[in-house]
Amino acid sequence: MDKLLFGDNQFFGVNHMSEEKARAQAMRFQDIEAVISVLDAAYDEGVRTFMCTTHERIELVADRVRANPERYADFQFYPCMPYAHKYANAVTELGILGTLKKFTPDEGLISAAFKGGISLATKDVEGIAKLLIDAEMKMFAGLRTPVVFLQNVVVDLLLGLKFYEAFRIFADHIKAAYGAEPGFITMNMPLLVSVLADLGIENPIICANINKAGFRMCGGIEAYEQTLRTHSFRSIAMSVFASGALPASEAIEWVCAQPNLESIVFGASSRGNIRNTRELVDRYWEN
Amino acid sequence: MIRVAVVGLGKMGMSHYAIVNAHPDVQVVAVCDGSSYITDVLEKYTGVKTFSDFGQMLAKVEMDAAIIATPSKAHASMVKACLEKGIHVFCEKPFTLNPLEAQELTALAKERGLVNQVGYHYRFVGAFQEVKRLLDAKAIGRVTHVLAEAYGPVVLRPKGSTWRTKREEGGGCLYDYAAHPLNLLNWYFGMPTAVGGTVLNSIFSKETDDEAYATLHFEGGLSAQLSVNWSDESHRKMSTKLTLLGTNGRIVADRQEVQVYLRDASAAPADYREGWTVRNTTKLTEEVWFYIRGEEYSAQIDHFVRSAQDGRETVNSFASAAETDEVIAMLVADASRDLDTRAPVKTVTSKRKRFSIFG
């Protein structure tokens, strides 16, 4: 993995600090050309991995990259699935079963699964999960997706339910069907690391908030430091600026000093900010 | 260690289940839902004991507390059954669909000495807690008006019938969305003395409201304007915002931040200054032990668990949620009044002209 990965929150009106900023960003990036121009700036600054939600608008980015293989020779996607609000709104409207029916292409299998009840339960979950994953991956056909992530809201829900088998189903399918590494995004990193270790999922890629402010680091900042130091996994830090609560230089200096960090994912809306972050990482990341 | 059962595994129930299941002081002893597919899969993969029948679960399982997250019309009878068995109750919002039932359940919980809480999670959002702190300090002086808004993209087209599409079963944007800002108004200012001008309007739904607007009058001349619409796609998810105007300034609060303008900062907490002060969620939010979808969801469950352990009264008691049920009933009654009796007087302009000093 590259040291720097480019995130996509800024493109979809996600801002943990301010609704006004979020709306301004949603307006600025409603034209896909504005998104692509920032991605181009990142690419030209050497930030060539786009870690993105499987939001329907990403399909337009994927189309552009597919259509210009020379311009984007080293461009790669790290898809993060699913785009949770799509499902959350559907669950409110249709219930959990109705949502599964809506988002799985093969209605026959789902209906059969619902009728089958417990005797089919093992196969059902695996079959449905594969269908959902394949539906989300469709937009990346023919593109490089060396790592595929499960979004934090799903990872952490499964973690809370102790529905651990789902992690293995996801990991196995990502490896088998896409030749990719499975990744897990979480707000509960120490807990997830120990659960995945117990499951025998070796050296997993785990993306979590890692920032000097301790913002959304469940289990506490000391537990995070300890886990980074003592466990075997490939860590990606997100929210390193704690949603803007930390000055850039202080934030990057601190995060680069953490043990066993492999990558940082960050979002930015201008070439100047992208370059600034890259230069800070070049300065503070020693190995 | 307290033993908890979760009843109803829809969106909120599943989320509560995952959160409470990760609580270090909780053992989830059973879950209950009418969908056998969901309970079968959970039992198979997590080993939790599952029931499709609530009565059987109560009869067979020993528990200290229950989380009720069923469709709203089922709340009252289930809460009552739990209380009668001496079980502490966390109930999803809205509490009941009938203020009289809400009062009976409040009295029953009190009589039995049981911990009771309703899932108005905005009281656990750092920014709205900060508003409470500022109001308690009288930071913006006497509050004269509040604009209470909530918008989001739930119903964007006509759709099939479920309990959420029927007002008599607790569906609609008044019960689902407006209940939240109304509950915050109750928290800050108590009960309104009157409501007026209520509009409960359908945009896409056949049997319930998709937008709700009203004026609420409180003691001391305070008024509040409610403006809620869940058919608004311009918002990525539910967005609740309060704007409070007072004799000494203004507070604007949403989930992300609090913006405060003060003419004079002497009554305000020390970290506020004259003019604008902006405080963000990153600073206002206390970290939680486990996070799924917002600190407030974890914090409210933790609050319930701790209250059940200590027998303490909760921030979101049945009594406080009963106030919100009562306000909702007032709004429904106001909206259904004969339009003729509250139509604006059309001749005011011409009459005024006749008496105008400007001739």
C-alpha cells in the first residue's frame, strides 16, 4: 500500500465539523468534473490510490478512469462498501428483508432463502453476502481494486452482534472473486484486531481513526497505541486531523510517529492542501 | 452484570442490540422478533437465544432489563408487561401513541421503582447538551423564540403500506422526525401552554404526514416554530437544527456544532466570549466505549445500563417522553380542527386601511 491514500468524504458532503461546510462541498462537487479535477491534482502529486465509498456517483469516476488508461496508468481504487445511507434509508422504508430483496439482483434465490428458514441459513447468509458484494463491485469492472473494504458501520454492527463469521465470508469472497486483499474499517480498532486474530484472519488490513486528539478511538488512545505496537496487522490511519480539530503539521507529525503504521488516508479539496499533506508526510515519515 | 433482552430487530432494534451486546456490564439473554429468518440467522451465527413470541420470552427468560424497539403501536402493552414483571425498560421513541397510556406507564414504573428511559438520543448529542448548559446559565438571557427544524430523505415517492406509512400505528414524520426537536423543546422549556397553526401534510404518503409545521406557545411569551419535512432529498440524512433567540444573543445548534452569539458574555460559561463562539462536536462529544453510528446511540444505552445498575432516574425518563407524546397529541388535535375556525381573516387588510392613520 502507498503511504498516502486519497479519501472521498469531501466529495459527498460528509463533514464531521459543520453542516454548512458539508453543504458547500456538496454544491462544489455536484458536477463530477469538479471531483475528477481534484483526483487529477492528487494523482499528479503522486497520490494514486482512491479509497472510495461505493456511492453511485463513483461509477462516473470509474468510467472516466476506464476510458483513459494512459492518463491513469497507475490509478487504483480501494472500494469501501456499502454506501450505508442507501441501505439505512431502505431499511426504514422496506425493513431488513425488503432491503435485501431490493439490493440483490437474483430475487429467486432470496425468496427461496426466506422460505427455506433455518435449514438453509448457513448457505443463505453466504449466498446473499456474495450477491451484495458483487452488486457493489460491478462499477469497478476492469479496474484495479487491490484492496476492498467493508465500511465501519457494517463492521462495527457485526462486531457488536458478535456475528464474526460474516468477516470470514467477506474476506474469503474478496480474495476468491477479486484477487484482492480484504480490508476492514472500524471505530473500535483494538476490539476488531483481537476478534480477527481469534478468527485466524491473518495480517488483516484495518483502517481506523488514529489521531492525536483521540477522536472516535473507542477503547482509548493508549489501547490503540498498544494494539499498534503488539499486534500483527496492516494499519491505515484515517481522521488524522480529527475532523479539523488538529493543526495539519502537529497531526501528521504525531501520526507518523505511531508504530507499525502502513498508510494514511486523507481528504482534501485543493491541490495546495494535497501537496501540503504529502510534504508533511515526506518530512515526518522516516522509514 | 445485568441481563438484558432486546425486543424488535428492525433498524433501531438491531443497532441497540449490537451496542448493548458490546457493553462490558451486560449479558444479552434473549432477542425477540416476528421475522423467523432474522432470528434463525442470529441464533445460528451468534448463539443468542431467540423468540418469535414476546409473551413466551417473558415467561421463559429471567432478565433485569428489556429494550423495546418494536413498531410504535406495540410499545405500550409490551412496556406494561415488562414493568409488571419488575423489569427495567428502555423503549424506542415515540413512547406511546396515547398520552393517557404514557402517563399510566410513567406512574406504574414509579410505583414499582423501575428504571425507565425512552430513546430520544438527541439528549446525548454533545451539541444539544451544550445548549442545555448554556440555557441553564441563562447565557442568551430570556429566550423569546426558537426555530426547531428537522429535514431528511425518508419518503421520496409514494410507496407500499407498512406501519411506518400509517399515522394510527405511529408512522409519519410527526412521530418519527418531529418528535425529536419537540422532545428537545420539552427538555429545555417544559410543556407548551398552547399550540396553533399546525399543518400535518402528506406529500407522498397516503395515510400519514410527510411534513409538519406548527407554532408552540410556552409560558413567559416564548414561542417556537416547528418545521419538519422527511421528504427532503437535499439532506443526506436526518438533520436536526435549533435556532434560539434571546435577549442577550442567539444559539444555533445541530449535531456537528454550536454557534453562539452573545452581546454580553458575563453570564455564559468561561469558554464563551462576546460576539461569536463556535464549538464543534469533536470537542463537545465524550468518547464512548463502543461506536457504531454516532456516540449518542452508545451513550444513551450506557446511561440506561448504569441507571439500571444503580436504580437512578434517567435523563430520558418515561415522564419526559410522556410530555412529548402529549405535545404530539396537541398538534394532531390542532391540525384536525375545522379549517374554518382557524382560517386567516381575509378582510383584515381592507378594515385596517379604513382606520389607518395614513388614510
